[in-house]
Amino acid sequence: MNIKRQPLYALLATILFVGAACRQQHPGAVAVGALVPLSGPNMSYGTACRQAYEIARDDAKHLGRAELNVIYGDSLMEVGPTLRQYQDLKRKVVAFVEVAGSGPALAVSVEAGKDRIPILSAIASSPKLTAGGGDYFFRVIPSDEHSAPALSDWAFEAGLKRAVMVFNQQNAWATGFKEAAVTAYRQRGGLLPDDAVIGVTRDTLDFSAAIAALKRKNPDVWFVGLQGAQAGLFVSQALDKGVTQPFLGVDNFDEQEFVDAAGRAKTQVRFVLPAVARSESAQRFAAEFRARFNREPGGLAFRAYDAYMVLVSAIEAVQKAGLPLDGAHLQAALRQIRTEGLTGSIEFDSNNDLKRAAYTLWTYTPDGKMIPAPQR
Amino acid sequence: MSVETLVGGLLRATYFVPAVLGFCLAARHGGYLPLWLPQCGTIAAYLAYYFAERSGWNGACSLVGALIAGGVLGVACHRLLFAGHVARREPYAALLRGVAVSLVIENVVGLMSSGYALAFETLRPTWQVVCGWPLNDTLRLPDLVSLGALAVLAPALWLSVNHTRLGLAYRAVASDRDLAREHGINADRIDTLVIFGASSLCACSGILYALRYGLTPQMMTTPALKIVAVAVAVGPDRLLISATAVVMMGGIERLCQGIPGAAGLEHGVGYTVLIIGVMANYVLRPLWRRWALVMGKERFNERPVG
């Protein structure tokens, strides 16, 4: 590179950055933060959230509701960067509409509790957040503490009493899911010994050895604590190795990346989601999402939309009451929320987890359509 | 731990054989570690996806087009960013620039795909054969092609580098570019040929890998580090041993994955073996040679005169 041109490039980059920052400003809008991965291997989570917020913002505007100005921080879905971005944004926003990832959410929720800044999450489902999330952490995704027992109940009632599990040991959600599923399954009398649980890393794409080792345990069912394309590759490779038993999961199977990677193995999965998971408004959202972004929305997009709208409702409640828009009042408003979202009714319990009544077991058709699974 | 695991691991590791061969060729030729080269595989895989899934090209045309595009891109990248460093013999500057280029490619691909993992739909290999013991797995076309690359490509490349006139010219340029020029070898043409071949080999690896495991912007990042490690441990001038080493490393990794509790060390064990390889290659081998030389001299001195 010609050294004389370097200041020119630097100036150009600065103009681009400043331009991008200016574009984010919406006069009169309430500033909220979103700590999501905008680069790196988990970038698709951040993209799904951004796309859902875009539709939610337009819907809110169309309905004459409060407008949010979402200020993003690239969290990479890792604890260190998330904490740094939180410290940068905490004085600029009244709440966070997302702190992506269970591990980062656990770390940030401690700080947010001290700073009295409410956090919503559509991604972090670890049971550890039920007690560890503190008073200011809310989530619109069911805790695995509820979904893992529902999954185990189904497995046990279907006579699937011997299980194996694979999970990503570098992911806080996956380790939380593993603990919840193992505990729930064993409590119901299921056989899931420690040597039938294999942890893999986030870089693992070939699971042939883990599948071979787990197959030797002659399981009736396979718990899968992997996410997105990695989960899809696992079930696809297991099918290639002759596995005919069902694969169990939760919302980790409710992603388009999973469907794409799983191929024909997607019909062999069973996963639990709240009973009213696809309402009429959800179908409208899905159609809008497809039209705008030329891809199917995953479960995360629905939940991210719900998180945005829940925060809008809470902000409106505080504004209507004539109270100052601060963290403490927002937290109190969030606790009173009772609304119908795209993913069912949203109401928080005493731990700020979602109150859920019933779960439905889902699977996929060969053409990738999500349907209630037949009971065995 | 079982035969099935080991055989499966060795088979899957063959996916990196074309990339490691290409990397070694370019590394020896340029005298630096072209860390950016495996990313030609990422770009070629995304191009194949674009041609086949978005533009509706025929499967074979998409693959050939992506392979050629990968090669051309490699040449362009080399000419624009690395040729100067190679000519001036600046391996560290070239390495740093290579790191930067890798990151830029990864992030640009990430931005263009919104970070979503993609999977081939129309190019998804339909041909398959269920294989019994010792593999107990379903073999697909990319598995066979990568096996073929190990069986055919590695020896063929070794032969052409060591036993042809073109190979002689390649070795001459790799050894001393200026001297080779003085002897009438067109170093620029050799440059283009080598980088095109090396980038195409990396593109081949990337496409095969993507057909089997899908596309992500980071798909070649971890493999690239392993490829570099193999090239460093074994030495870029040893093509056959490099190919064998990368396959052996895959076998060891999979053996590790099959053991509950040790699976997290999967990648770590591979690197540990490579560290041992580096020590053997760069520390123990020279020591052994020196010792053998000393012993040989002593024996020579002990020989009765006359």
C-alpha cells in the first residue's frame, strides 16, 4: 500500500463509521442496548436478532407504539467482550433487549443488578440463570429447567429408558442443558451413565468417533446438546452410521441452520417447545421475514421479536404512569407484563423466568415443515 | 477406542490432503507460511454454492468454475500482496499480511452471508454406499474423492516435483530465485503456475469439505492452523510425509473424541503430536546427524592405515 494514501483510507474509514453511527440515531426514540455477536462464529445469532428487531420496529411504528433505538455492541457471544460492551453502553441505554448467550448473560446480569439496568434475553436458556440471573434479568425463552423435564417425561413415557448424550462442552447453554437433562432423566429412572455423555468442542464438525462410542451403549434415545448447523451435522452423521433412534432436543432444533444441515435426518428429531408456538401473528411475522430477508425465520427470530415488543410494552407502561424512565421502574413494569407474543403468552414468574403451562413435542416433515410429533 | 473410530478418523482427515499439499508447495516456493492460502478454499466453496444454488448452474460446471476461480484468486492475491515480500525474502512480513488477509476474507464472507451456516441443497451428494466393518458408516462421493486425492494426487505431485523438468525449475526457483533467473528459468511463470496449482488444491479441499460439512465463514480457520502446523512440523519440502502426517493427526483426534472426558482435548492432542514432530524434526534430527557425523569421524580415525 502506498504510504501516502494511508491517511486517506483512515479518513474514509472514519467517515464510514461515523456515518453508520449517525444512521442509528432516531430522535425521540428510547435507547436500548443489544449485546449480540455481530462477527465471528456466532454471528448468525446477532443477524437473526437484528432482522427481527427491524420488523418489530416497523410494526411498532405502524401501530403508533413507542419507538426503540437499538444500540448494538458486538459481544462475540463471549464473556469478556460482552462485559466490555456492557460497560461502554450502560450509561447510554435504559435497558438491554438482548444479552446473547447464557455464559455472558450470567456475567452481565450481576453487573446489571448493581447498575439497576433490566436485561431481556431471547437466547439464554440456562437453568443457572433462574437463580443466578438476579432481579433485573428477564427472558422470553423457557428455562431448560422446565423444558428438559418435559423432554425427559416424553422419553420415559415412550419407553425410551436408556439414553446417551452429546453436548458442546465449551458452551454455557449446552452445559446447562446437559445438567438439566441428565438430572431430569435420571430422576424419572432413566439410564444415562456418565460414560454415555460425550462432550465435544465448538470446532468439531466430524462426530464419527463420538457416534461410534455412543452407539456401543445401545441407547433407546439420543440427547443432543449442540446448536444450529453443528446439531444438524451430528444427527445427519448419526443417520449415516445407521442410528435409527430419535434425537431429543429443545429450541436448539428450532433453527433453519439445523434444518439445512440435518438433511433427511431432521425427521428423526423430537424437541419440546411451548404449546402455542406458532400463532397467526407468528405466521404473519414469518411471511414478512421471508419477504424481507429471503430465508426462513428460526425460533430465535420469533423470540427476539417478542423480547423487543415486551420491552416496548414495559416502556409504555412506565411512560403512561408518568414515572421517570429508569431501570427500577422498567423492572417493576416488566414484572407486571402479561401479553400474547408470537411464541405464546408471556408472563414472568418470581425468578423472572417465563411462566409456561404446557409443552408440545415437535418434529419435522421431510420438506422441513415443523409439525407436532406423533406420540409413541 | 476402536478400529472403526481410527479408520473413520483417517478417512475424514483425507479432506485436508489437497490443502496441505498446496500449502507445502506454496510455502517452499515462497519461503514463507502462506496462511491465507487455505482461505482460497473458503472462497471457492462459497462460489460453488453461489453458482449451483443461487445461479442455477449445472453441478459440474459450478465445481469446475469454483476451482478455477479459487486458483485465479490465489494468483491475483499473490501478485498483489505477496510477490514483493517473496522477491525481497521477507517471510515474517508476508506471514503477518497473510494473517490479515485470512481475517479479511473470513469477515467479508461472514458479512455477505450474514454469518448464517449454509448447506448445499442441489449439490448435496446423493450417491452413497453403506460400508460395513471396519468403517460402519455411509460413504459419500466427497469421501471417495478425498481418498483418491491421497492415493493419486500426493504421489503424482511428489513425482512431478522431484522427477520432472518443471519440478526441477520449481525447486530451482524455490532454492534461489535470482540464480534460477540467471540460468534462464522464467521465475514469474513458475510463480503463476505454482500459486495457481496450490490455490486450486486448497479450493478443492474447501469444496469437498463444504460438500460434506456445510459452509461457514470460519470453515477453513481451524483446518488452516492444522495444515500450517503439519507443514512446520514435517517441513514443506516433504510432500508425501506431510500428507501422511495430516491423515495421522486426524486419526489421533478421532481416537480422542471417542473417549468420554478426553473429547475436549481432541484438537489439543493433535497439536501436542505436532510439537513432538517439530522437536523431532528441528532439534533431535540435527543432534542425531551431528552425533552420527562425530561417530563416523571417530570410526574413520580408528581405521587402520593402509
